[in-house]
Amino acid sequence: MARPIEFDRPKAVNRALVLFWRQGYQATSLADLLAALGIGRSSFYAAFTDKQSLFIECLDLFAARTVQLLQRARAEMPPVDALQSFFERNFIGARGAGAVRGHWGCMLVNTVLEMSGVDDELAARASDHLAEMQCIFQACLQDAGATPARAEELAAMLMLFNEGIRVSSRRRLPDAQHLQPLATTFRLIRSAIA
């Protein structure tokens, strides 16, 4: 008879997510995961099957949490303000523990960069999540009054900005060097919709 899993799985997945986000998929060893999760090898395999399966679960969780942040902003403010706030509050100028995470970039973007040409399945999964985000950007822009074609065009531009600013965040530049281009981007978006 198999022994029951004796650890808090959601906490373990969150710890793994943080480790993968900070170090990347390839640099995170099984030993790193076992230490971070505080479990043995047999418990790991019983709960998660393998490293790739756990990574996929973490990647999907990261994407879901990102969508929730954006949806929360959409519920609280006008559409373009929600988009701008999404960038400002979650990627730029974070304080406390979030400030460190702000320098890790985006797990989705990091995965595309790291795994393209190495593990195309993981790169494609991260890319699919980014495409989902772009669709949300587009919906916000249409809600703000952009025509469907203009919203699609601006959402594509905003996704490129999103990917660039997340890569740039890993350079640990001062917030001001990110905030000015962010303000400029949204000024251009607002004028393109008006």
C-alpha cells in the first residue's frame, strides 16, 4: 500500500514556483527542489511525477496569478488605467519582498528565453500564456474605445513592451529608468485611442 503524501502540496508548489522563477528551469536541480520543498525523492516523484511536470504546474500557476492581477485591476479602474496600473504595481517599483522578485523578470518571458531551441514544448507553453495575456490587453483596449484592429495593433505593441521591460528588470536598473518609458508607452496608447 502506498504511503499518503505528508506535506502541504500548495505550499510546496509555491516554493517550487519561486525557485524556478528565480533560477530558471535548467539551473534548478532536483536536489534544489527537494531542499526547497523539504521532501524526499520518493515523495517528490509520488506527488509531481518529475521535474518537468512540476515546472509546467508552476508555469501555469504563475500565468493564472498574472491574469488574476490584471483582472483585479480591470475591476477596479478604467481599462487603460488598469493596464498601466498592472505594469506599475506588479513590475515596477515593488517594495519589500516584491522588490527582489521584481528583478527576476517574468517567469513566462524567462521560460521563452531560456527554453527556445532547448525544450520547445516548455517554450511554447509559456508563449501560449503570453498570447493569452495579449488577448486580455486587447480586450482592455477595446473596452477603452479602440477599434478591434487598433486594439489588436496596440496590444501587440504592449506585449513587446511587456516582454522588454521584464527582461530589462533583470538588469536591476533604477525604477525611474523603467517608469519613464512606461509613462510614454501609455501616453502613446491613450493618444492612439482618442
